[in-house]
Amino acid sequence: MTLPLSSLFDDEVTTFADLILPVPIPKLFTYRVPRGMSEMIKVGARVIVQFGKNRVTTAIVARLHPHPPTDYQAKYILELLDEEPIVTPHQLELFSWMADYYLCNIGEVMNVALPSGLKITSQSKVQYNPDFDHPQLLTEQEVVILEEIKKHQALSYEEVARLVEQTNVTAVIKSLVGKRAVILFEEVKEKYTPKLARNVRLSAQYATPDILRDLVSALEKQPKQQEVLLKYLSYVPVLNNPDLNQKGLDKAIFRQDDGLSDSALQTLLKKGVFEQFETIISRFADLPASPAKEIKLTETQQLASRQIQEHFQDKEVVLLHGITGSGKTEVFISLIKQALESGTQVLYLLPEIALTTQIVVRLRKVFGDSMGIYHSKFSDNERVEVWKGILDGKFQFVVGVRSAVFLPFDNLGLIIVDEEHETSYKQQDPAPRYHARDVAVVMAYMHKAKVLLGSATPSLESYYHAQNGKYGLVEMFQRFGDAALPEFVLIDTKLEKKQRKMKDEFSSVLLEYLAHNLKNSEQTILFQNRRGYSPYLQCEECGWISECHNCAVSLTYHMRAAELRCHYCGHKEEVPRTCPACGSTKVKTIGFGTEKIEDQLNLIFPQARIQRMDLDTTRAKNAYQQIIQDFEAEQIDILVGTQMISKGLDFDNVSVVGIFDADRIINFPEFRASERAFQMLTQVSGRAGRRAGKPGKVLIQTANPHQSLLNKIIEGDYRGMYDNEIQEREQYGYPPFTRLIKLIVKHADYDTSHRAAEQLAEKLVAQLGRSRVLGPEPPLVERVRNQFLFEILIKLEREKINFKAAKSFIQEKVTDILTDKTLKNINVVIDVDCT
Ligand code: ADP
Ligand code: ZN
Ligand code: ZN
């Protein structure tokens, strides 16, 4: 290493830091470390720097070195936020791998990775300028405001506004700044605030048994105070062990007891018998942690567990293919325990929705408080708590959604990806558009850890790797407790319609089973993978259809909310009373969603307890959990839902699952349609008959009962589906034989968007060949939020093509388009391994 010449004459070398800034620019930024800071600063710590003229931002130290940048004058780092790194070396490695692999910038990765509580906001504050000596320049209003500012050390704009009781003071402050009466400065503050509990304890002089006994008798005449003291001693037995006093007791506990006098407690505080103090408490304390009953693995499970460990001897990744209800979770739990005992960290990934419920309660019972939970419905403070808990060793085990791959692990031993086929593991927006399952495999490689993928319906990719010997494969084909797999009934809706047996959307067969189930107090799940009342309204006279004016898609009718809603951009409008085109009153709902099913059910079975579970009924923080709890407690007879109801739920009393509109799922225009339909329908079916002695039935309504895919679902023939599909994928060049990169060109003007897409495709074809570049073509919904979209799909063979080189070529061509002056405001999204 050569040092700059100047340093030979310095007794101290200037340190420079390469920083990750949360901006979409593809490089690190070099800043100068102030002398006083250079002893303390570490790679992985956060710093505050100025970026651009007026912006102050948080950055992460990626490298420290003595080389000044050659092409610009490095600015000083303003502040060091962490004495110890909050980002581990493994994370830094992962972040740059992600930026590289998913063709985005490391700043974008950082932005998504860090909970915003670890980022910093800067807030402008004003303070009085002591050198100001031209009061004659000020207006009356300015004098008033300046007086307030003078009184206080420093004020934010809002504080000034509140003090002078005006809504907007920006203009006045600006003028004051101009006249140099006040000085503006930035105050930076952390957003994270720990949760505090107000505790009370005995003051030190009372915390010895002898003195306490005297005190109790001395309070004989003040029974209320005595009662408070005795209550404290019942929770904190200081008489037996004076050391216990140190931790004290949550003040809220006194309030829970109606009989206790608050003023008596206040008096004791005032007398100095008790003292108050604050402690930082965990936000997760309120989750139930009652210990689990000891579970003994069945022979099948033990065998699976042994096989998994054997595979881990020489394989990084093992796929556990176990049918629904086979007890995969118990196998996971036993492996997690072993990994933790060997002293490594464990990460358990779950799809978004499954995480709020049953499985977490189950894990919690086994692992108690040492388990961290990372979930998108958690507040930012809660996420920071998990982040810090991992750093300081409190959480060796974390269960979380896809973004949990960003957490600061430094010693992972095992990563479990449950329901690995789930599409919600892929992030759509914003960049990085990563796939958490694939990232998990890369992380494991970095940590020398193992990955266990679990599913009843594996993704074709994972199963393919398992067939090839790249992954180990372990299978469980028996339900726990010998519960039988459900029996299937296919209902021909075309036939029933012809015979006029359908009642609304319900076949006579389904209605029979529903009635039967209600009579026997058994529960039913009904699945329709579409929310809202109906996907569109149509005028019978002129054919008008309700459409979004921002997107090329119909507006869904929501009856409860009495609204038409766009499921793409969120636009809402009132339901027209008459046709907006011709004035006719014959406007009808076409098609059906969960809301319509629920509505019709209520009319057919007025006595039944019916609940709907979809995005619309589960927006509130605990709504999802509440529905699951009610269903578990058998306070609901029929649960109607979208695919949300299929995710890993385990109910005792469900004997019938009904599936509507299976054809729409099977015939979805997409190359993965068969795989997806198999997964979705098998998963939903798997909710039925999960207890031995209570066999379940799955009723599928279809216009075409003879489709071969339906047959495979009924037979539970994953292998048959796989063999078919994999052949087609090979023939037509789709994953796992190729890797896909999707480019989405967006522009508000149709022609510009089209022209840019054509140009881009042409450049790509010139190098990659026509067979590897599909499109450009408008997607299914070709206009979203007033942007016209064109998609280009690039297929790159796994074996033949140098993926890295191809990607950098693609990136180059995209950059050409983005910087083309004739294509102003063009946007191109790059989605690597798109799903
Ligand atoms: P999967 O995830 O494979 O669908 P689960 O792990 O949810 O299956 O198991 C299904 C049910 O069987 C759960 O209620 C679970 O508690 C129970 N179960 C599984 N294995 C055992 C075991 N060894 N002992 C007792 N109960 C078990
Ligand atoms: Zn009309
Ligand atoms: Zn829209």
C-alpha cells in the first residue's frame, strides 16, 4: 500500500471513509474522517454527512482507508452515530451482492434493508443570532416571532408556529434569516424511541427486612398505604430476598387492582418510601409464552430429520417435500433446537400472511422470549428492537418475512424457508427486486450455514435442483396421526347450469354439503381468489363497462363500501345509479368476488355465522388474527376467503373446503399457471380434514371437470404435474432452464413508451439474438397510474450464457435509453428472476 506523499510529513494519517448513501447512484462516496473521530470509527457504523447542498443524511461506513479521492474534494463526516457497528461484515457483503445480482444500486439496498428508525431525519431549527443589531429593519410580525425565538434556545418551525399561534411561519422566518436576525441549523435526531415502563421500588433505606417489618406495623393506622406496601411485597418478596427490590414493579400493576388507592401510592412516593424509575422494556413482552407440551417426533418425522442431517453433510440446501399436515413444522423445530444448541443463529422465513398467526404462537411456546419476530405489520420501533436484539445477542433465533434477510446476523447456522414456493418471497417494488429464498441460499454460503426449504407443493425450480442432486431431497407422504387426505368431488357447473340446478354461484352439490355441515356443527372454508363484490359493472343496454381512468382495467364493485375501486392504483369512485354512457338503469354486476359469495350465503343460510377473510377485511393490525382466533374457537361456521385462507393454517374442525372458479386460476395467461394452480388448489384443499377420524371433502366447481391438471391435484400427483411441466419448460425455454429478466418501460405518453421499448428491444436483439428477447409487448394491464407500459422478456440459458456479462450488457443498454435526450422522463424497471 502506498500512502500519499503528504502523509510522510504528517504525524497522523488522514482517514477516508467510503460510505453507502441511501441514494440511487451506483457507487460509494468518499468522505474525510475528522481527526477526533478516526480512533473510534468502524466499518458498519452509521455516520451523518451532508449530501448535495441542503441535505443531511445517514450513511454506512463500508471501507476505511488513507486514500483521498482523486476527482473531488472530500467533505468531512459530520457525526458518528454508533460506537459499535450496526451492520455486520456479512451484511455489507450481502448488500453489494444484491446490488450486483439484481441490477440496482447499493444505496437502494440500504434503503430497503434498514428500518427507518435506524435512518435519521433532519429537522430545520432556528436560533437567535446574538450579533443581530438592526431591529429597526423588522416588521411588527417579525418582532413578535423573534421575541419567541429569543426566549428559547432553539425552535423548530412547528414550535414557532405553535407559540405564536399561526399556521404558517415559513415566510416570516425566511425573511428573518435574510435579515440575519436568526440562524438556521439542522438538528438531527434518531427516530427510534425505546419503550419505557414506569416502575416503582422501595427506596434503598427501606429495602431491608427489619426496617420493612417495622414500616408495615407503623402503617397500621394508614390501612390504604399499608395495603399498597403489602401488594408490592406480594409481587416482590423483598422480605425473603432484598436483592429483588432493584428491579421493582411496573406501576401499571397497582392500577389494575381497583381496590388499591392511587393516592396512597402517591403519598408513599412523596414520603420517600417508594421511588420511581424508568426501564426500557421489550415491545414483544405481551405475546403469549406459555410453555409447549413436549412433542415427540413420529417415526416418519424422525426419519426425515435424520435424512436432512445426512444431506447436510455434503449439500448446502435440502428440500423437505411433505404433504399438508405431515408435520413439517415439528421437524423444523427439532432442527432449530439443535442449531441453537450448537451456538449458531437461526433464521426462519415465512410468507407475509402466515406470520401473524398460529405458527408464531407455536414457535413462541417452544422458544419463548429468545425468539425475535420481524414482520411488516410491526411498527418501526419494533423492527429496530429486533435489529438491536440480534446485535447484542438477545435474539439467536428470528422468525420473519422476506425482509428479515437484511437483519444483522453474523453467525448463521441454519435458514429455514417455509412454504418456499410462495410468490410473496419475491419483492416487486421498490428495488432491490429480490427473491428471499434465493437470497437465503447466498447468505448461507457466506455464513457457511445450511438452508432447509419446506413445502407441500415445491416450486418447480427447487424440485428440479433436488432432482439434479444440487439440493438434497427428503419426502414425507403421510399426514400426522394418520389423518386421511381429503376426498375430492368435482362439480360440473356447465351441467348444473343446463339443468338449472345452480343457485347464484352455488351448485346444488355444494349447497347440500354446506347444509349438512351446518347441521353437524362442522366448519367450512370457501375459496374464491378474487375480492370485492364483482370485478366489473356492465350496462345491459349499451355494453358500457366501469373502467379506471388511470389504468386500463375495470373497476371492481365493492358493495359494503358502496364504491367502485381500482385494484391497481387505488382510485375510488361512487357507484353510478344509471349508465354514464346511455342513462339506462340496467347496470348489472358481472362475475363474482368474495363479497358476493358472502352476501349470497347470508341470504341462503340466514342462521349461519359467516365471515369473510380477504385484503378488505384484514387491513387493521389485528384483524387477521382475530378472524383466525374466532374460527379456531368455532364461532364461525363458514369462512369465505381469497388465497389468504390457504397459507399454513391448521384447524381441527374443517370438514369441507369449497373452491369456486377453479378454471380461472388454471387458465391464467402465464407460463407458470399450471404450477401456480396446482400449488394454490392443493394448499387450499390441505385445510380440510386435518384430524384423524374426521376425513375432509374438497368440492371443486369447474366448467371442465376433465382437465388433466385437476386430476393431478385430486390424486396429489405432484410428480405427474412436475414431469409434464418440466418438459414444457425445457421445450419453450423457461425456468429452470433459463433465467428471466423482465424490463418494463414506462412513460405517460404512449408513443414515447412504445418507441423506447422498440429501441431497447432492437439493441438487445442485436447482441442476444431474437430467440432470447420477447417483446416488446403491452402487459395484461397496459396502462397503470397513467403510465403506458411495455414489457420485454429476456430468456438466458442457464448453461450457455455468461449471466454476469449478459446482465451488464443489459444494464448498459437500459442506461442508454434512460439517458437518451429524445426520450425524456422515460422509466425502465429491471426485474431479474421475475416471477
Ligand atoms: P404441515 O406444516 O406439514 O402442514 P403441521 O406441522 O402444521 O403440518 O402439523 C399438522 C398438525 O399435526 C399440527 O397440529 C401439529 O401440531 C400436529 N403434529 C405434527 N407432528 C406432531 C407430533 N410429532 N406430535 C404431536 N402433534 C404433531
Ligand atoms: Zn348504457
Ligand atoms: Zn387505476
